[in-house]
Amino acid sequence: MADEVQQLTRAFSGLGGLGVDEPAMVSALARWRGQPEKRSAFRKGFPGFFSSHGGDMDRREEEYMLHLAAEFARFRDLVVLWATHPWERDARLAHHVLHHHHHHPPAVVVEVACARSADELLGARRAYQALFHRSLEEDVAHRARDKPYCSVSAAHSWMDGAADARALSGSKAPLLLT
């Protein structure tokens, strides 16, 4: 039992700073199902996670709980990204960076554009329009309007869906002439 407690302690300890070892943690938790004495031994053997709080209660350390919450949020995000279709994943990533992170949006969009084949990039652009009802090029041009080094020629594929090109041509023509 001491080896199992030590294995779970290592899983929660982050492998020397590399995060939570999810497979080891899930394996130990599955084996300990319905065995409260093992959970108690874990709490007593892991002072960084729990501290004695009078009598029989072991109180969890809030700082470590916040650390675990951040680790599991990253794991959840990783699983969601892994399960999502690559085109949708790229479209959502580009949208998130363009609209929520104002530090380096062009760099992420350029990375997506350069790391994908032409078909994958076209799929991501179509997914972007389907999800957010505007083109990726429009959003990049809007975000990069004061950065001439990242301006995007918007002469191609403003909209790639059911929108009528004639209805859009009047409003988009001045932008294409600049």
C-alpha cells in the first residue's frame, strides 16, 4: 500500500514540474475505489496537499488546489482540442487569439497559415466563416490595420458561403481599393 500512496503522490506532484500525471492518478483512484483507508493514508502521506486540522480531519491546502485546478483545466482544454476537427480547431484558435489575446495575434494566425496545407487552410477559413459569420481575412485585417507588416490582401474570398457577392461588393469595394 505504501508504494501505491507514493505512486499517487508522484502523480499529483507534477513529475518534477511537468504537470499532473493523469494516467497514474486515474489508475490509482480506480484501484482505491471503495477503500477509504487508502485515501486516508494518502492524505497523511502527502503533507503538501493536506494538513492536519485538529482531531481526525485532514484539511486540503487551497494553494495546491488552485494549482491542480489549473492543471486539470489545461488537460480538459487539451482533450477538447484533440477531439475537435482540425479545421474547427484552427478557426476557434484564430478567433480566440484575434478577439481575446491582444499580445501576439498575428503570430498565431501566421503560424496556423504556414503550418497547414492549402486544403487545410481553406477548410479552416470556411470553418471560421461558418462559426463566426465573417471571414478570417476580415478579422485579421481589422486587427492588423495599424500594423502594415501584417496587413492582409483581402481581394480573395471575403465570404465563402451563401452570402450574395453582389450585395457585399458595394460595402467591400472601398476596402479593396486601399
